[in-house]
Amino acid sequence: MRDEIELLRDARPHTLGPSHEVVGAARAALLADIESVRRPRWRRRRLFGIAAPALAAAVAAIVVGITLSGRSDGQAWAAALVRVAEAAPRLLVDEPGWEVTRADELSVDYGEMTLANGGQRLDLKWLPADAYDNAVDKRVAEMDDLATAPAAGAEARVFRYPGANDYVAVWLQGDYTVEARGLAPDADAFRATLASLHEVDVDTWLSAMPESVVVPARQAEVIDEMLAGIPLPPGFDSTAIRATDAVRDRYQLGAQVSGAVACAWIERWVAARRAGDEAGERAAVDAMATSPTWPVLQEMDAEGDYPEVVWELATAMKTNGSVPAGKPMTVEEAYQPVLGCP
């Protein structure tokens, strides 16, 4: 059985170091059932990504009133999106009813998106081509190898999580490694979905992006909106959150913003406890106790479990209690991997 922190690192590699694979922070309690980590859950876990089994399943779209800088109605597309679209694999499902419901961390080097058709979901991501061998080797070690199948004009390696109708395909496409993951009644049904993937032109691909995408030109404004109503620690600096030219999903961005604040308060709480600073400890506890009223977390709670991760930690801080994470852990032990703190 894999260590809980290792599972969290697989689920959130971006937030734990210099990686492109930012993923969503799952409720810490979910880790108590390690086998469930190998099953997808269709309620969003945090933030980011589709690489890890259940913790990274983030397939529900957030429909909000944030639009792209341009659409295919004659306006100019956002420059950042155009750069991504010109370089990255522009894959859509060539079957009626399929649409893009989520697109996040879109950059020339890395990106992830979810396509859906009713209850069907297909998570896609692209990475540099040199990630291919590692991606295949990881699946060979952990999953059932189902040989190959056509995907977007290439030949994909197909795998299944043992005992589940949960499939992953990995293939090389141009300068990229592409991974696709989805549930299917059987392997043939998953292969059929793979076969329907095709590459489209730039305008078609950009037109398919959901309105939940937050482009870089608007991220500073949106981050300020998300910080409103949150008590900030003295000297809090949001520079790291803003320092990106990636195109992000609103839920993912909200988790990064609220997580940065929560991390800063808990860090102050840990330092105050070590120093015997009761006033500093109480200030951090009181600030985190307001987290159920933070507007960004209230918005996110309808879509996923990240707010509950923050609230569980805030509750445990009051008594220096434990949080469930496969085994009871103190707040100090759990908060960095669970929230994805630097």
C-alpha cells in the first residue's frame, strides 16, 4: 500500500514542486480508503488535473461569467490561447453531443481538459514527448496492459485499472505525449471513443473552450475578486499566484488563491505554537475560523471538495486536533501536502 503523502504528491505534483502537473487537492478523509484512490469520482477534488486516479478526477465544469478575450465571432483570440492552440494537440471527439467542459493549465508545454457527453467523460492532457516512456512504464507497473488502439491518427497504449472499468491511453502525437482517461462499459467502448478523437484547426478548438477558462489578461482581476472577503495574514504576497501565463480554470484558480491564504495562516500558526506565541496562535485560529464564509470557497463548494479540506484543517487548529489522512495526522503534518503549500 502506498504512503498517503506519496498519493498526495501524485495527485498534486505542481503544488509540491516545479512540475507542470497541478492537480486537485482531495478531501483528506478520502485517503482513508486507499483502494478508492484508484477509482474516479465525478465531484471535483481540487484543482488540478487528471493524472492520478480518483484524487485527480476533476471533470465537472464550472459555468461562470468569465469569457475569453476573443471568440470566433470576429474578435481577436487571446494571444496566450493562440500560442497554445498553434502548438498543442487540438483534440476533440468526433461524435455528436461531446463538448469541452473543462480546460485548465493550458500552456505550450502542458495542458489538460475534459470532454463530456451526458454521463460520459474523457479527460485529456498533453505533456512533452520525453514524458512518454515514464508514463507508459508507470501504467505497466500499476495497471492491466490491453495492448494498443488507434487514437487521433496515432497508436496508443491502452491500460485498465485492475477490477475497474477505468481506462487510460497514452500515445505520442507530434512533440507531445498525450494521455486520455475515462470510464467505459468495456475496453471496446473505450477504444471506440479513442478512435473518434481527431485534431481540429485552431479556431474550431478555441471555439470549443468553456467559459470557465480564465485567461492571463484577466487573472489579476479575478484573483483580486477572489481575495475579497478573506482575512489576509500580515505581509501576504499574491505574486506567486499571479506569476503565470497559463490559461486556468476558475475552480483551479480559486483553489490556488484560497490555498495560498490558508497555507500562510497555518504556517503562522505552526510558528506561533513553536515560539509559545499565544496571541499569534489565536490570530491564526480566528482567521481560519472564518473560512466557511470566504466567498471563493462558498462558490467552489458546489463543485468539489477542496473547501472542506480547508474547513477540516481550520476546525482541527482550534484544539490542535488531528485530521484523517489514511491515518490520523496533526495539522502540522498534513497541511502542506493536502493544501499543496510550497
